[in-house]
Amino acid sequence: MATPGGFHLLVSSVVENDIEIPISSNAVTRGDMMELDVGAVNWTDADSGTQNWQLKAVATQTVANTATVVLATLVVSLAQQWACETANNSAAADNSDRMLLTDTNTVNNTGTDNTSEEAVVIQRAPMGAASDARIIGWIVPGVGVDTDAT
């Protein structure tokens, strides 16, 4: 099953509307996951350090690094199911595993369940052939507040 790279919304229990999120000096490609850091105004690329509590959005357009906003779908619910590009071949043995990101558009599916706060994707099922390196998963919706903050 061919799907574009990065992340793409497959299923949602409500109609999703894209929102403009502010960015600065950041080229963004459709399917890239973005994060909002505490106290930040501009959204940045999600990466292996993105934490489960952070607000997340997936870009629905491609923009150059001169853009000040990008259209994106906010990750709001586990009712959303996402097509996710993976670093390795997909495997049903990874179903329900929590996973980190490799970078802004790739899940690091290592074959083990990651219990850290940086685990932001949960695999539901492989998508297509294993060599397609795609899964159907849930992106953990963040509340925007670090529950470990003092």
C-alpha cells in the first residue's frame, strides 16, 4: 500500500480542520510532525526528544524557510489514526509498542516497547508489505503542560 512519507491522517471521529501554526526559519514538508515547546510562540520540528505531553501537529502543506505559518492538523485524540513512515520494516510483533521519533517524519520502530516520556507513537498495525516501512498508529496527543514540571 503506497502512502506518502511522514504522517498522514487516516481516520478521525470528527471532521478535522487545518489550522495555521506559526513557524520561523523552518522549511516544512507535508507530513512532517511539529511540536510546541513550553513558552514558545513558534512550532518546531518534532524529533527523538519530543515528549508525550507536548502539543503536536502534522503539516498538511509544504512551505519554504521564509514562511511564517504552515497549515497543520492538530493531534487531539486517540480517535485519530495515522499512517506513519517507519525507519525499519513493519512487523505485527510491534503492535501496541510505544515508539520514539527518528526525526520529524519517521518513527523509530526498533522492535521494543519504549517506556520513556519521548514515546509519542503507538503502533496499531503494520500497513502494507513489511518492506513498505509504514504502520497505522496513534500519535499521543499532548496537553501542552509538562506533568513533571515543578
